[in-house]
Amino acid sequence: MSTSRGPGRRPGSPDTRAAILDSARGLFAERGLKGTTIRAVASEAGVDPALVHHYFGAKDDLFLAALEIKVDPRQVMAPVIAAGVEAAGENLMRVVLRVWDDPEIRLSLLAIVRGVFDREGQRMVRDGFLGIVLGPVGRGLGLDRADERMVFVASQVFGLIMLRYVLEVEPLASMPADLVISTYAPTLQGYFTDDLPS
Amino acid sequence: MSTSRGPGRRPGSPDTRAAILDSARGLFAERGLKGTTIRAVASEAGVDPALVHHYFGAKDDLFLAALEIKVDPRQVMAPVIAAGVEAAGENLMRVVLRVWDDPEIRLSLLAIVRGVFDREGQRMVRDGFLGIVLGPVGRGLGLDRADERMVFVASQVFGLIMLRYVLEVEPLASMPADLVISTYAPTLQGYFTDDLPS
């Protein structure tokens, strides 16, 4: 165990977990996912890096824990990747609706989306939604120009989320999930598999 | 002229215009476009309603003046409507990019978009972008289920704006306008003219 931890803080106590999450939240917001190391989080929290790994696993896991999202995006996205690119538009829409139509998960996600107008919050949105949630889908599906395609996908999903869940614009806000899915699935499918202009 | 105007405020002075705009901004934010009357704006500003009409025209004009957008959306949308529904996806995309790629106009529009997370700002976004900008396009093009289609269009345009101009996500942020237009035009065209699921 490190000797650099704060006075009176016992490793393994809820205090230690909270201190690590606090430190992680601050550093991720300030430096982004790439600019933050487990070592820096540990140092700021006054604990040994091994303890951070022990509690939270890899850096992506720590990032997701720091965001306090009530769902693991990699877990919900795994079936979308496994089902292959031909139905990816509809499958991704199903996941988006299932996650965002759940009031508790939605609340945790909206807290992140609200950061979109300040610089640190923007980093969380980019690193979170694009880096950890959508990026791996594009690569997992083996798409050509995957990053570009996933940004197009993200732009439609993000706009839908804003109008349905934030602005609550009708008729979109009260539209049954199945109808939303069948409206937007072809758009996403196009971004996944159509030839891109160049 | 009204006798109810504030002490020392002369009708026709820059003060009077500013007082009307202040009053309009407050009332539109609080009550929305529909809930606000020219009469209420005049009364709050301490001037005669006829003076409000004289300076700003109809209520929609006053709303746009209050938003201080550096462009008249009805003017830029008129050619999109005139060119007809078959090319509406591409034509609308051209307008979106021309307006948002202009730094001065973009700044004035971003000020409105930033309101999206507070209740009064949301009303301005809905009444402005959907009510005054996009609503008339759908009706002008003679679309069936026009309001629904325009909300789908808005969801893609809004998401694109957020990713390109607010989050500045690459490669979208530095993509040449023509490439952005040809990427998104088919999506908008689909929302304009494809059969909608029901």
C-alpha cells in the first residue's frame, strides 16, 4: 500500500473509493480521457495506483464509474456489434431507446449531456459518448472509415435525444419507441453501410 | 401615442426601441411565442401597441428581432420552399451550412442554442427554430404530416449543429461544406419524401 495516502484514510473504506472517484472526475474533466493516467488519479486521491486498478479496473472502467451512468454502455453495445453491420441501424436504435426511455438511466445521462456547453463537460461528452460508447461499435463492426461514420451516426442520435428528451418536442416526445426506431433506423443504417461521398 | 409610457422616454428614440425589445425578450422567454401579445409587450415597455407594430411589424418579426439573429430565417428559407420538395434535402442543407459557417451569424444563433437546458430558453429554441424557421418550410412544401417530418428534419440538423459547431467533433468540424451537404442531404430528403412508418 502507498504511504502517500491522506491522513486517516483507510484503503478499502468507502472513503477511499469516494476519494478516487472525486479525483478521477476532476482529472477527466480537466484533461480528458487520454490526458489522464491511473497514476495521476491515484496520486491526487492519495492512494496506490494498484488500489485504483483493484477497485475500478482499467481506465475506461474508471471513466464510466466517474460518470455515474446507471448502465455499462459496452455491455449494451456488445449485442449490436455481435449481430453484424446489416442490421446495425435498427439494433443501435433499439439500444438507444431502451436506455434513454428508462427514467433512472436517462437522468444519469442527461447530467453528462448538460456539460455540452462548457469546455470540460464537452470533453466528457466526446470521450464518453464518442470515445467509449460509439467508437468501439464502429470498429467492432469492421466499418471502413469507421470514425467518420460513427460521427454521422452520433449526430443523428444526439439530435434525436435533444428533441425527444431535452426539448420534448411533439410528436417526437410521446411517440411510441417502435415508431421512433423504425423512423431513424434507416438513417443510421445509411451512415453504417452506404457509400460515403468523398 | 400612449400616455402610459415611462417618464422621460420619447417615442421614436433608440430608448423606445430598446425598451420594446427588452420587454419582448422577457415576455417571449417567459410565456413563449403563442402566449405573448403585442399588446402585452407594448404595455410592459410603456408604449402604444401601434408603435410596436410600426417599428417591428408582426409578432414573428418582433420575435426574430428580440432573438437578435443576424439573418432573417424566412428570407433564407423562401428559395428552399420555392425550389420544391424533390430537392428540399440538399437545398435545406445548403442554407444550414451557409448560415452556420458564417462566424457572425453562428455566434448569434449559438446564443439561442445555449438556452436549450433551461425552461425559458427551450421555449425560444422551439418557437424559433421549429415554429418560425422549419415549420413554415414543411407547410410551404405542402408535405403530408408536415409537422412530424419537420421534427425529424430538425433532429438531424440540430445534432449536426451540436457536433460540428458546439462540440467540434472531428472529422465533422473541419469537413468542407460540400461534403457535409452531400452526406446529410439524403437523410433530410428521406424525412421530406419517404413513406413514414405508422
